[in-house]
Amino acid sequence: MSMDKPNTFDHATFEAFVDALMKEYEVPGLCAGIISDGDIIYSKGFGYRNLERKLPVTEETVFGIASVSKSFTALGIMQLAEHGKLSVEHSVNRYLPEFDLPDKCTARKVNIHNFLTHTAGIPPLPSLNYAIIESTELDEKDKQVLNESDISPDRPSVKDTRGLLSFIANHDYRLLGQPGQYVSYSNDAYGLLGSIIELVSGKNYEEYLQDNILGPLNMGRTTTRVDKMKKFPELTCLYYKDKDDNLCKSEHWQEAPAFTACGFIKSNVRDLLSYVKMYLNNGSSTVNRIASPCSISRMTTPYYLYNPDVWFGYGFNVRPDYQGVTLIQHSGGLRGVASNIGYVPEKGIGVVVLSNLTGFPAGKVWLGAVNLLLGLPVDNPITKKEVCPQPLSRLSKFVGTYRSGEGANIKVELSGDRLEAEIDSKIYPVETTGWDTAVVTIKGVEKPLKILT
């Protein structure tokens, strides 16, 4: 761990920043924790885990962590690689012979590294949404917004690994390209990585985590199992906004067994600080070695650029140069879940943020804490947007409806000489940042857009 000490943490500025964001987004509850040079220097709950009963959030409150789960899966793969049970260079077919794609020749070329880095060539598919609908008890509001095709008995089942493999092989879609050619975030790939862990280890995913990661790190309030989670002393409720921006509460935790490894771990801030500490210690806890320094290095190598200055590693995003340091992090989101964890290796600091409102930018809180520890303004942006105006003839190239199989639907139109994006019947500004790039700003969060023309 680096001896380059971070700045003293400004509690008052950070808490005012968090309070303002929570008020802006109407967040019921949030918890944030910070570790520095091996010690927890900050851990505090804000708001309520149960708004109606006014039960407060504490550092023991269990939240969903959604796609933050992907780093646990990547770590499990690297542990098995260390023990010679697999190699990231091995083809996926070696472990999952039923894995197939619309182009059978391409399927045989996909390796575990491609799955870990979202470079298998698989576009966003509706499989995760189908799996959640199939395995989760629906709220009344869910039933009101679902299409008939979503609940049709004729729709393929993706309730288990066999169903997911069949869906990927037979669904009507085109590959983006050859393995390693394009980056496309893939929950399907990480779901199948969990299946590979199970096949190679001979344990189910939960058992593998408990025996090899959670137990050794003393993460006693972390699990993938809803039944186990409900026995924990403090568990958050789930909140989301409906199409009219009303705050709603859900009683049902989303489940999707075939996708457990991509986003269905539940945990609390105290446990996750132990997890981040292990990375800062290059794979070691206080008493156990969880992974080798080489494995941690491979996980946090910037392999593929997917956003300006941001690269995919294994289960983490890597920003190699933010104010002279490296940011290693990952966010997550499901219904009633918004999370962000990560660390700055050069400074020996790590930050965990968990909240119970869908769509809340937990990454803003995470960056705010990091900024203060680096001696920067709390609201220093992670990227400085450089608007690059384009002629009207070029702006017209951005116009169109952008859809993904996972449900995203963005309609970009010209309004006079400016671009606008319509998302869920709401209008957001679009600014061009280059010949083929633009940024859509949604509630203060910038989403990059790139056209392939």
C-alpha cells in the first residue's frame, strides 16, 4: 500500500453534499463508508431503510449491490485460475459445450477473457428482464407496465443456465463483431461465468463465495440468497420512481437464478469495506490470502476502452489517470438498488456507497468522497465535458431511435438547430462532443453517445 497519505477527510462538506443529492433525488436511504491505510475512517447512514416506519440506515443495513457483484465473480474466476482449474484464455465451449451464437464459428472463438471484459460480441439482450419477470413476484405496478410478450407462456424460459444458453443460441439477433472487436456490457456473459465457477469448483455459486471470499473476509452479512438475507437484523426496503416520478415502494426483491453471478449479491457497507481493503492489500485480508497480487493486477488492468478515459478490467472499470491517480470502481443498479464501490491504489483509500432508490447516481457520492480525500472540490467532475458544435448536416446523423435488447429506448431528434433526447416521455439535452460522439445529460448525470457512421 502506498505511503502517499490522502488528505484529511472533510466530514461536514461531504455530508452537506450527500444531503443535497438525497434531497434532489428524493432518496429514502443511503450509507457511505471510507477506508484509508487499512482503517475505517468514516461510516455513516443517511435517511431511512424503511421510510414509512422511519427506521434509520446504519452501517449494518443490508442493501442490494447489483452489478458490483461482477467483481466477486471475476475474483472467483481468478482464484480458480490460480489453482490451475481453468484459464482465462480457454474457450467458453470448453466448460459450457452448449454455448452457441448465431455464428457458430464465432462461438468457438469466445474465451473467458472475452466474457470478463464484455467483448464476446454479444449485444444487449432481453434475457435478464425475462429472467427477472419469470422468477420475481410481481408488484401491481409491474403488471400494469408489462407487455403481453413479457408474460407470454410461449416466451422462452431463462430460469436456469440451460435456458440462458438456449436463449443466447436461438434468439433473433446479430453479433456486433468478432470476439475482442467491440465492447458491449453483457449481463449474460457474467451469468454464465457464474455457471463456469459452479462446474469447475463443484459448488453452487453461493457456496463458492462463502467458502472462498465471504467467509475468509468475515463478510457475515453478505449473500445471494433472499431467504438468508431476510434473517439479517437490518434490511432495507426497495424504492423506485414510477413513470410519473412518484416514489414507490416494492416488497419483492428481484431474482434471476441464471444471472445470480452478474448482479444479485446483497451486502452492507461494513462488509464491503473489508472487501475493498483486500484489493488495497493486493489480495490479502488481515489473516488470509484471497488472491495473488498477480490476479488482482490482471483484474484491474485496463483492457478495452469503452468510454472516454474509462476501460474495462475484470469486474471493474479502470480510469488510469484522474488527477494523477487511478480510479478502480464499479456501479450497480436494480429495482431499489443503486451502488458504487472502488478504490484508489496510489492513495490507499477505498469508498463504498449503497442506496435504496433505483437510478440514484451513487457514483456521484463515491466520487465526492474521493475528491475530498484527494484535496479536490467535492463536486469536481470525473470528466470535463468539451462541447464540440457540429454543423446541422452532421447533427442530422445523430437523429434516430436507439434501442437495446435490455429495454433502453432513446429517441434523438432535432429541435431547431439543437439535439434533444426523449427517454420515458421526458426530454433531455444532447450536446455533441465530437464528430461522432455526444452526451445526454439526465438529472445532472452525463451519458455518452456514439454513432457508428
